[in-house]
Amino acid sequence: MTYVFDILSLMPSICKPQIKAMMCLFSAMMCFSGRSTMRNLSRYGAGSEKRVRRWASKSFKFLNFNKLLLANMNVITDRNDCLLDVRSSLHQVIVVDATFLSKAGKKTEGIDYFYNGTSRTNNKIEHGLEMTLIGVINIQERSAYSLNIHQSNGKSALAVAQEELIGQATQLQKLSCHIVVDGAYSKASFINTLCGQDYEIIGALRKDSKLRYLYEGKYLGRGRPRLYDGNVQYNDLSQFVRHEELRKNMVVYSKIVNYSAWKRNLLVVIVINKQGAYKVIYSTDLSLTAEEVLNIYELRFQIEFLFRDAKQHTGLGHAQVLDSKGQEYFANASTSTLNILRLEQRLDTLNRGVNPAQQRFSIGSVKLRKYNEFMIKKFLSCLGVTEDVENYFSVLEEVAQIGTIAA
């Protein structure tokens, strides 16, 4: 945790008491058992319940913290050069998605009915909260990390994402100009607004989207030049470029076509499996290859693992606060703690000489090891055993591994 303290010390906007409070909060959220409520976190060294609530009302720039943390660990490159250089090298991309948090009661700010993809009901609309997460994906290591999370307080997830991406464009575009989203964000207003802010979008279209071939014939010298050459028929992709070897057991087609609903040209990649089912993927950046578009879109699913692990292990959605600012504070604390756990496991993987892209691990095991370390240190401290005792660290390491599981 020394490197976390160093990162906090680099942030000029926070004072020493807040640094201490954040260190205690992150340490507690890395090892707590049960639910991540203020009272429970106070049992694991986060300070009194009153103190945790008080600091939740203070501002903390989680986006800056996570950027510094990830850049310091060489997970991402925080560039200071021009946007053209960022476009020319795709080492990382921005990822955006929303998640549903179940929440009881009526007084919580922002509580409403939202779409819940895991719901067993037919309409999948449930009562709770919605959070929009902006993250970054390391393409080489095929892993995602959180940057910032915001509550959909009276706004749609698209509006929240658009507002945050535009408001933080100066910082985010130093990481990447490319954003990968799912089909829910493929709306004309969202795409055109962000493209107007120098972003490039990679996502999925509806299977019945009306695409038009660009006219590639010669101009005959009379009248307005012809722009389009008929609609794309998904059962006849003979005009597309066929890629046989990009994916096993799948056929991939690609071509630059026009999407009339957005009034812009797109690089469209169509993937067809053995059963004949197909998916339409697009990129507003026409300079990418079909393989790059396909790789980036497939990595979008890494954000779902962030939601899963944060809900199961670091207390996303557990906060017992009523105001929206407090909800966002603890949601960001949860996802930032998950970043720290993932980075510690990544560092251990590198120290063993293993490529992080090939390593599979369980956040549950990482957190259980932290819990075991906390408990054994507590016992030894109560017994008056100090670190200078022989075999102290070997015993600590052995006990910490109890109950850990493979990924």
C-alpha cells in the first residue's frame, strides 16, 4: 500500500488528514467481511462510522487518482502529446457502460426504475439505482480498470456518459480517443456529439440497420456525383471483404459503408457463426483494420467483470447513505479498491515471470488473503508479538493462504 500513499501524496488538492482517511478506507475495503457499510468498515480500521461518513461528504478526484495509480504501475500510458499520436497507437481504449444496483427504501436520492439485465422479470425494469462507469482497457493485457463512476440521478445513462466524456475530454483523450460501447449507446445523438468532440466510437448496431454501399464507379461528368450504390443485404455480402482466418469457426466480413440514420460513413465488421447468426460491429474510425475493431469490441466485456467483482467483493451498492454524492463516493471507493487488488495481483504475476494476459486469478482469493493477513496481525498484536520475532513473516504468509481458491 506504500505506492497508494505515494499517489495520494502527488495529488495537491487533498490534505494530509484526507490522505490518512483514504488510506484507512482502502485498507478496510480490501479485507472486510460481510457488507461494506460504514459500521462494518469501522471494524476493519477505516475509523469511526462518523468519520467515514464525514469524509464521504468531501470531494475527492477519483479520476485523477486512478489515472495516476494506473500510470505509475505502467498499466496505461498517460500521454501529454497531441491527439494525433494517441490515434496512431492503440494500446488502450476507453470503455463505458452502466450497471443496476438494487436498493430498498424511498428516501435515497436518485432511486427510480431502471433496466436490470440480470432480472428474472420479463420487462427487466426494477427499483433501485443506476451507475455509469468509465474505465480503460489495456489491450495487450486484455484487462479493464475503473476510472470514474457516476450515478444516473434523474438522467439517462447515455446523458450521464456523454456529459462525463465531454466534461473530462482533456484528461480522457490523453489516454485514448477511442471509446468502446455496447449497442445501447449506439444512438445518433450520442455518436454525433462525441465524434464532434474528437472521439472515435466502436460498438454494435442492430441487425436490421439500414446500411448503404458507397458508389465506387466513375463520374460520368453530368449532374451531381453519385454517392451510394444500393442498400446492404445481409444475406448477400459479396461486396464485403471476406476474412477467413480472423476467428475460428466464424466468418468475418468488413467494408466501409454509409449509415443513413447517422449520416456518416462507418467501418462495418459482420461476424457470422456456424449457425448463421450474425453480429454487426462498427467503428467511426475508418483507419482501423477489421481485426482491430473486432479485438477492441470483444474486450468491451471486460467491464462486466469489473461490475461483478465490485459487487461481490468490494461492496459496490452496499453504502447506506441517502445523498447522491455519498453514493458516488462509496461506489468510486469500491471500484478504486478493486483496481488496487487487481494491480497487486498483476505485480505478483509479473514478479513470477508470467505474462499478465495469460494469468487467471480470483479476486475472491486475493481478498480472502487480505482478510487472513488482517486477522492474524490482529491476533499477534493482541498477544504482543512484534515483527522482529523469528519466522513472523513466514507464518504470516502461510496463514494468509488458508482458504484461497483458484480462478
